[in-house]
Amino acid sequence: MRWVICALVVLIAPAGARAGDFDVLRGAQPVGYASYTRWSGFYAGGQIGEEFDGADFRNIGQSEITTISGLSSIFEGIPLTNFPRLNSLNTNTPSYSAFAGYNYQFEAAVIGLEFNFTKTSFSASIDDVESHSYFTTVNNTIYDTAYTVTTGASAKLDDSASLRGRLGWAFGNFLPYSFAGVTVAQIDATKFVNVTVCGEETPYDCTHPPPPFPPPPAQVGGTWTLADQVTGKWYFGYVGGFGLDYALTQNIFLRGELEYTQYAAPFNIRLSATSVHIGAGLKF
């Protein structure tokens, strides 16, 4: 019966079309056929990377100094809130990740969901000390008064995890893709603001006090401190970036990735990381 059908096709089909038709029957690829690796299914792997981290501490200090300046009349008329506060820091550190996910492929389009766990050692700390002197009148006595503000903060991140969606396009053995998702990180953080005030009757000051005779009026001033810390608390953020998978064999692939992560953090500290990863994985 098969030979009868083939003979009828030969007799009925136009001569110019017969050769191409029989190529298809023999299993050849049609003209314009795109060859690409199949990426569907579960996969897992690991990667190493270098993180370029940023810690923005500029929001630390303003509210604390404002609070302290309202605690005593000695701060009246003193521009304490204009004292410089903290800035940003940039650091870099290695990172180590494990990933697992699932791909669904429709022709060359690939969509997937992936879980990542990353071990890193993101750590940054900063402090600032600034002192200014002002003449202050207390009980009709003029004091040479020094106002010293010490501000400090730190942040440390060891572990993070992310859940991200992927969208890629298969091209030969290559799979370029983009991704975006949410991340959660375990963060330790501290902050403190210390204000010290010391006033001595003029023409003396607290650095060069007068001799004991005659006894001067008592010094004015004091120390005010506001501090807080969190340890091992998890905070959410977001992640996005681009990557490229390369099928080395039917089941083994290599990976390169560029990733940006913005972490939420306590005390309005802004933590971010731009990471470069290389790794390998196994398709199941």
C-alpha cells in the first residue's frame, strides 16, 4: 500500500515539486528550518562570581540629630542638623551560588522559573566625627562651648535567595535570556549618633580649663546618644539582569550572567550589588 501511495504522488504532483517532496519523506529538514537545542525540563547547577557592592548610609543621622537637638535648651540657636553626616561606600567581594529551575520551550522561545541561593560576605561600615565651637550664654555667663557629633553605621549580608522568572530565545546551542524577580537577604545592621557638649567659662575652654583658683563656674553640657541594631533579620528586595547559557552536551550547559540586586535594609540603609557570574549546570 505504501508503494502504491508513493506512485500516485509521483504521477499527480508537478515535476518541479517531486524532488523536494521526497526529500521530506526521507526526513530532510525543510528550507528555512531553524536548528536549536531543546531546553525544556528541570535543571540545576552552581556558579561563582564577583560582587561590586554599594552601601548608601546618607539617610543615617538626620532624624537622630533632630531628636537630640530638642532634648536640651543648650542646643537653642545651634545649627546642629547642618553637621555633615554619612556618605556611601563601594566594596567588592566573591560570591558562591546554587540554582535550580524549570524551562518550558515553545519552538525557539523559552520561559522558566528559577530559584537561586547565594553565599557572600557583603560588609560595610562608616563613621564621621565633626566638632564646632560656639559661645553660649547660661545664667548670664558666657561659655566657650564645643559641640561634637559622632555618627556611625554598619551593614553585613551573608546569605540571600531569589526567585526569578526567565525569558529566552534558543539559537543553536546558545540560550540568551533576561530575568527578573524578588530576593530576600539576611542582614545585620547598626547605627548610632552621639552628641557631646562641653562648655567652659571664657576665656577658657574644655581643652584648656582654668587653674583651680579662683574656682570658675561649673562646666555646662553633657552627652546624648541614640543607637539601634538588628541581627539576622530577613529583608526583601528585587533582582534583574541578563545571561547566556551554552549547551556543551545534551545534558550539560555552561552559564554566564550579569545581575543587579537592590536589597531593602533597616534604618533606610540602601544596599545594592552588581554581580558577574560564571557557572555550569545539568539538564535532567
